[in-house]
Amino acid sequence: MEIIELVGSIDPAEVLKIIERRSLVDDAVLPAVREIIEAVRTRGDAALAEYTQQFDGAVIDSDAFEISRDELESAYSSADAGFLAAARHAADNIKRFCEAAKFESARLENDGILVEEWVTPLDRAGLYVPGGRFPYPSTVLMNAIPAKTAGVREVVMCTPPGKNGKVNPNILAAAVETGVDRVFRVGGAQAVAAMAYGTATIPLVDKITGPGNIYVTMAKREIFGQAGIDMLAGPSEVLIIADATARPEFVAQDMRAQAEHDPRAQSILVTNSPNLAERVRELKPQGNIKIILVETIDDAVTVSDIVAPEHLEIMTENPNAIARMITNAGAIFIGGYTPAVVGDYIAGPNHTLPTGGTARYASPLSVHDFVKRTSIVRYSEDALRAAAADVEVLAKTEGLIEHAKAIEVRLKSLEHGAESSE
């Protein structure tokens, strides 16, 4: 495991070359994804049944796609008590954070002009919860609770079945705990297509959220516009800024934890301490590991902002001050006793974070993703008179003469004393 030294001014191109980040998209799978989407769009449940047998090895008739309330309640009642207690603890924290972060409607009224912004929830949200190597009930919590807190009328969830047609019971228990309205045993790109276009069984949704493999990710990109999506999720990653005060065993273990997600997950240590770099290397954290040695902690901050990591841990002498210097990160974990795993499960802010450097412009999943904002405008007669000249100038400057006439016709009406239609 090489320790890579960066000396002198930090070159963004060199940093990005060192981390060798993979693209969030893979055009090689596009033909297969498009074929799946078109089949589901045109043949609905029949295509879902075929793909479920092909990809999941489960033979499921369309009338059995939806998991019954009895099956959901059975999974909940038989769930391990310790798991349910932990899930409730996490759910409480997530809900409190969502409530604190909710948008408020805005209103401004002055001189006969009323402008408002109304915040309203989506009507129906679709959640995708992966199966695969590790079933993630925490994904249910992190997606369903913001949707429910936002006031979404109906939350539906798709998750792939095993070969026996069953879905992981902890995922079902989490769905009951969070109030998911309907659950379907359908996975992959076909589930994304079903939620985007609707079938006889699975309802069309307004927005699809939740992580998945590259086929799910590319399907979300393809259906965007037909339905909204949260983000395109790439391999998970953590970057750790640490100095000589950091505990090397903490650093190494957090790098191991990140690697556990996926063989493509990336763990990066950026430090100004040669001793820490060497001690972490000796602990041999496994996975896609990079250790970068810089001259100063300010240089480490520069490297981090270039990388724009999904998770950023800060283990330095004054971590709060360093955190304030950061511009680009999905989530920041401050201090040696705040590993990223607390954010994965229980802290409250969402664990669905921008990956692949998109933290330069994107944000974590939140209650905001399940609402939409509508602008409201009302002018009185006098207010329109006062604004008319400027509106006409701007419209004519852009060559939009009929726009200007929309003002002129009203001014003429007011001059002739026509009854106001206000």
C-alpha cells in the first residue's frame, strides 16, 4: 500500500488522477436497460414477471407482486426485539431532523402586489430498496421517513425477492415501522420502470428515490422526466482528514468499514503526519485504499474539496475549525468519536449522499426532495400600472411584442373604466 506524497501547490488534476474515481454511469449497460424499460412500459406486469424470473430466479404471478398487509404485519411481529428498538431509535432521530429541516411557505405583500411560494408534498413517492449482498433496512428508514414527514399521500416501495419469492423480513418490518403504504416484491431496472410508467399492479409515482446497482442507476437516468429521481448513486466513499493527534486504529477501521459496502467503495486518508500515514498502512486496511501525505492540514482541506467526498471524517486537533473550512462534502463527521457509521444509521441526517464528486453541487436526500414549490403572484390595478412600463421595455427588448401587448390591453381597459376582473 503506497503512501502518495503531494508537495507544493495542490494540482486538482493530479488529485483526481490519484483517486481514480469511476464514472457514475455505464453506457455499456444502456441497451439492456432500455430494453427492460420499454418492455415494462408496453407489456407491464407480464414483463415484470419475466424479468423477476430471469434476474431473481423467482416465479411470481402478477397478482402476488404486492406484499399483503398480513405478510407485512407478520414480519413486523416476528422481528427481533433488539432490531426493532434500534430501528425506532433511528427513526425518531431521522423524523426529528426532517421536521426541523422542513421548508416553510413564503409570503410577501406590498403596494398591491402579493407574491408567495407554496410548499406542497408530492402525491406519490416510489422507494427502491436493494436486496443483493446486504439487505438494507436502514435504506427504508432514510427514504420513507422524509417522504412521510413531507406529507406525501402514498409511499410505495419496490425491493427484489429471493429465489423463494420472499423479501428480507427486516426490510418489511422497517416498512411497517415507517408507514410505507404498499410494498412490491420487484427489483432491478424493471422496478424503476414500473414505478415510472405504472402497470396494472404497481402505481405510477411522481419521484423515485433509493440506491441500487448500475442497472437501477442507469434506469433512473433513463426515466428522468417521466418521473423525478433523487440522484445517480455511484460507489460509496469516505475521505478522512487526520493529523498526528488521530488514533490510527480509528482511521484504519473506518476505512475497513467503508470498504465493506462494495468492492468499488473507496477509502482515502489525507494527513500531514508521516507517522500516522505509516501506522495506518501497517494496520493494513483492506479494500480500495489511498493514503495521501500532504504538507499541511490546509493542503488536506484543499484535497478534500477537490475530491468532494460523500463522507468526510475529520480527526484533527481542532476538528470544528477544519469543518468550517470545507466547501464540498456530502456529510461531515467531526472528531474521533464520530465515525461515518453513526450517520449511516442513527444520527438523523440522511445517509443517501451525493457520490462521485457531485457534492460540489448536490445535497443529501432530505424532506425537501418530497415537496415541490409553487410561485403565486397577484397584482392590483394600481400595481400593474406602476409596473407596466418596465414590463413592456423588457418584453420589447427581447422581441416579444405579444408579451408587451398583454400589458397594453389591460392599461387600455383601465383607461376606459372597464370592470376589473381582479
